[in-house]
Amino acid sequence: MAIGGIGLFEDVMPEDYLELSNGVIVKNLSELVDALGKMDKNDFELHVTKSRNDFAEWILEAYNDEKLTRKLLGAIDKEKNLRILKDVVKNTESKKVNRINMPKNKKSILKNLEGIDGGM
């Protein structure tokens, strides 16, 4: 979960949707990964240059995730941006799978911890 914000796979508020140069509207990280994978080079270069990264800015503004934002700011090519985002998706999904397969007592302990400190 993002620091003090919503989870990276939850839809952001409508006023925080990201409108891409090709007209695609992005509501969450999964949709950004899909859109980025389909995006052509010219559209990508309208969003990412040496001096700015619209995707990093959106993640910071919409999700308040500074760590992911810093990673993306260092990536100026499409493949690296996509790899970083896919890694986040993959790592988050593997954590979900691990939690699903946990014995019940560990799940309840984690649930209690999440309630105490707002998540892990």
C-alpha cells in the first residue's frame, strides 16, 4: 500500500485519472502497465523526457508513492518504465498469493497488524 494513500491497484479518484496523449484514460497502476505496453514511441516521448516523467508524477500525486516515483524518474525509455512497473505488479501479486496460502492463524495476525499500523 502506498504511504498514507490508497493501494496501487485501486482506482484513483476521477479527478486524478491520467489522460494519455493517445486518449486512453488510466485509473490505476494495472491500467498504466497495459497502456504503456501498447503505447507507441511517439506517444511515450510526449510523456517522458530527460526533464520529466508524467507517469512518475501521476504516481506521486495519485498514490503518494515516493519510492516508485524515484525509480521511474530515473527511467527515460519505455522499456525501463515498463519493466519497473511490471516488477511492482509482479511483486505485489506474489505477496497476495503468499498471503492466500498462509495458515489461518497467520492471516488473522496479519489482519490485526494491518489494523494497528495501517498496513505493511
